[in-house]
Amino acid sequence: MDQKTIAIISIYPPQATLHGSGASGVGSYTKNLLTNMDEHERKKIVVLCDYDTEPASYTEDRMMIERCRQRKGIVQWLQQIIRVLEKYPHLTTIHIQHEFNMFGSILTVPVFLMLLRILRKYKIVVTYHGVIDTSSIDKEYGKINSLPRYFPPFFLKFAFWFFYAVSSKHIDTAIVHEEYFKKVLMKYRYRDEQVKVIVHGVEDRNLSISQHDARSKLGIESDKKVLLYFGFLAGYKGVDLLLNTFQTMDYSQYHLILAGGTPKRTLADPLFRARYEGVDTKAKNMTGITRMGFVPDEEIETLYAAADVLVIPYLYMLAASGPMALAITYNLPFIVSDVFSPVIVEESMRFEKTPQGLSKCITQFFENPQKIQNIIITMRKERLWKVVSEKTALLYTK
């Protein structure tokens, strides 16, 4: 067995899959990141990830995959991870792919980082897939994100400050996907040289199905103007805003594909479940919507081929968007809410977070779709996974 020197801790898709597993966009991100590294680098990697029913170990893409953890509380999570790390005595680098609620309690990662420093001197790299600016936390934040009512804004602000401030003391390198997120981290006392900006990668592939055939497959009329929403139906992603807007639009001209479910990790949470069921019921009772849950890998391309534009109606910009990365992959134009103004400078691609603002942006897009199409083509060249993976691998040796 090749000596493993790099441990990746993340959610990870099942064997032979990439997207659509119902785990998290972080899973497909991590697999894309690693499989686009060269073979020599992959031989050094062990991935510590979750399992559904029982642990498993196997080799995939020249890497060792250790399905070794479940969400059973902070103590058991730490025991599961540390037990596997001890199997690989030559490890020098640990890279954590972090998204809130992915590892359980907000305390899990800070405690884990402190333990790593006590047990052994590793180089620690963390990719933040969500960076919370406490200035964006208002009285609606907890409600929109289905948090318990007894979490008032001041408590949430302190909790996030504690998480980032403590973590910053134990991380060698933090990776974020946009310059904006670096500025937010520096508010939490991260040093400039400690934070690296590496954009979210996009896949180097082209559509293999025409728009006409994709719409025929989905039962959508070929002459409709088709909007796509793709991703988890989390509160902060603004699905209610999109549905409220679509209710005001002319169903004879427009069609909406609503594709997404609730993450597996939230299925046991009654607040998340109630919110998801409410959105699902509302969508089912509306005209002109193709409603889909989780989409298997082999069907994702069909959705992007069928659409004219991807709509990203987020109410808070907490992270880079995986669906946006797929849109760039497939050269599909997208429009975003104005919370993305720090990273999307083109005004014609942004809308005010109101039904009127979104409706106006959609109308203007269809008046000149080629304008945004040209911007997407330029963005794609700068974000291919090979480039992103090479930049990330270099951080393991610096």
C-alpha cells in the first residue's frame, strides 16, 4: 500500500457517482477536486467520509476511501475520525471540507482542531464552503434557516464569532472561493497570508443532448421560456421568493423546473422537514412547474440542457454556488439575487430580492440572452477543475 500523507475529511459521493447522491454539494466538489489531481498526488490521499449503514474501506481513483463516521454526537464523531487517522502514521496534512451542519454541532470542528494540535503536529487546511458575516444576521435569519426560536440574533452572532475565532488559531491555511469571503474571515482575526482564494471549479464537459430533446424528455413544450432552480431547498436559498415570483408570470410563456430536495443530514430535523414539505406542497399546487426531488447524476445534464437560464434567488450569500458552477460547465446563463453583488459585478445578472425585481431581471434576460452567455464563456475558461486542483495541491507542500 502506498504511504498516505494527506487526509481529506468530507462528505463524499457513493462509488461511481458524482452528483445527485442527496448528500451535499460539498461531496461532488471534493470528488471533483481530488480526481482532477495527478495520479502521483492521489496515491498519497485517504478520504475519511460518512457511511449510511456500516463502515467500509475501498480504493477508488487510486485513493483510499474510509467510510468511517456517522452523525452520532461530537464525542463519537471525534473517536471515529481519530481511530482511522491512527491507521496512517505517515500523515502530514489534514484537509477539512467544511460546511455548517455537515459534522453536527458547531463545536465539532473547533474541538477537533484543538485535539489535532495536542495529539500531533499536522498541517491543517480547511476549505470553508460557507462563511457567515455576522453583520448579515438579522431577526429573520434564524427563521429562514429553520433554527429554533430560542436562537436570537445576538446568540447566533456570538456562536459564529466563537467558531471562526477559535478555529483561526489552529488552521495553517483557510481556502475560500471568493475574495469577498476572505474579507469576512479577516474580520474574525484571520491573517491575510493565512487565507487563500481559490475559485469553485467547473467541469470540462459539454452537453450531449439538445435543448429540444431535453425538453421532450421532461415533457416541456419546446417554445416555452424555461427557468431552472437546482439545489437543496434550504430556506436561505430563496425558493419562496422564486415561487412567489413565478405565480405572477404568464404560464403560457414560462415554465419552471424546480429540482432539489432536503439534505440527508436534515431529514431528522422537524423544522427543516416542515419547511421542505411546505415548499413542495406549494409547488405541486402551481401551474407550469416541473417538480423534481433529488436528481441522479445521469439526469442532471438534461435539466441544464432544457433550461434557458438558471435562477439563484439566495437571500443570504453564505457560500459559492455549486449549481452556478454547473451552469458555467454547461454554458448556461444564470441570474442571481443582489446578495451576490460582491462577486458578480455585471448588473444585468443581478436582481433585487423581491418578486418585482426578479420578474424584471427575467424579462430583461430574454430580451438579450447572448449578453450573459458571452460572460459565462469567459468565466468557464478561468475555473476549470484541473487549474483549481493544481492550486490546491500546491498548498499541501508549502
